[in-house]
Amino acid sequence: MVACVSTRIKLSGNCAARSIRCSSPRAGLLDGRRVTTHWNWCETLVRRAPRADVDPDPIFVRDENIYTSAGVTTGMDLALALVEEDYGSRLALQAARNLVLYLRRPGGQSQFSAALSLQATDRKPLRELEAWVLEHLDKPLTVPDLAQHLAMSPRNFARVFTREMKTTPAKFVERLRVEAARRRLEESQNSMETIANECGFGSVNSMRNVFQRTLKISPGQYRRHFRHAKHSRSKNK
């Protein structure tokens, strides 16, 4: 396996050149660097580049002049981020429109969909848990709450859930809250306070903190990005 790495080289003035090269991780290029790749290849990359800090979650990562992305479509997100960094958001949005992209995603956005990860399990009760959680997002949804719904003890539920889903119940519920909030930000005109309450964040400030930590973008910025992209698409029709 090779790791595809973008190395950025600054030239004079505002000019910049980027060379995309595929290089073996064993060459030491990734030593001490925070990098990402497609989640399915992270364990392989860890073995091939043991001195790299491999993060399986984000869609792309920048560590000084080393850029890595999680796949083909996330490489487009990375390319747009590089355009924005050098030439501003206006040109990046124009490029996104030309590529008929729905929304430019920030690098910190997770590769994983909470709903899809739950559907991957063979345990039907866990798969059905998603629908119940989505109907009760405005509730606290603690481990005892989830365990009671499945008629399991909290300890056993947490153990089984973590083993099957490779994440904790709390992190999973948080992802569902974020995904639900994103849909509302995209599709509704509801206020931030209403969305925060409907999705169980408790407050706008709490929702903002979770968005910044998981998506590296605020709810307000997310909504503005979406509306700008949506308006641009309607103009191009």
C-alpha cells in the first residue's frame, strides 16, 4: 500500500505550486506527522508508518506542509480547502460550483455516519436502537436510558455496544445529535435555540462546542455554507 500525500511548496508572491505524489510511508515522509487515510486502511498505515500519528476520523488533515485525505471525494474537499487558503472563499465557492459539489466540507468532518455504522452490526436490537434514539433526541439519552429500552443492564449494554460499534454509547448519541442538527440547519428556518433543544444539546452554546469539536465549524458557519452553496446551485440551473 502507498500513501498519497500532497506536499505544498511556496513560490514568490501569491503563487504556489503543489505536487501530488504517491510515496511509501516507509520512506519516513510521515514520521511525526498527523495524517489520515480511508478508515479501512488505517490499521495498515499504522503498521507501515509506525511513527506517524494516524487519525482515522477526519476527511482530510493538514500538518504543516503535509496534506492527507481519506479518499477520492475527500481529496476534492482538500483541494477546495487549498484553493480557499491561497485565493479566498469566493474562488473556492466558484470552483465548488463548477464541480457541482453540494457543500464544501471542513477537514475536521468525520468520515463516519453514526446511522450507517449502526446499520452495519448484525445485532437487530442495536440496529433498531437508532430509530428510537432519533425519536427521543430531545431527551438526555443516558446509558441507563438506552439499556432500559433494550431490556439490558447498563453495564452489559455499554460493554456489548462498545464491542459491536467500536465507540461508546455517549459518542454515538452525540453523533446522531450532530447529524440531526445538520439536517435541520440545511432544511429548516428554525432558530439555533430551537434546533439545539430539538436535538438534545440543551443550549446553543453546547451545540456550538460540539460542532467545533467534531466538525471544526460552528452551526452558524455550517448553515451559511449550505445556504451559499444552495443559492449558487439554484442560480446555475
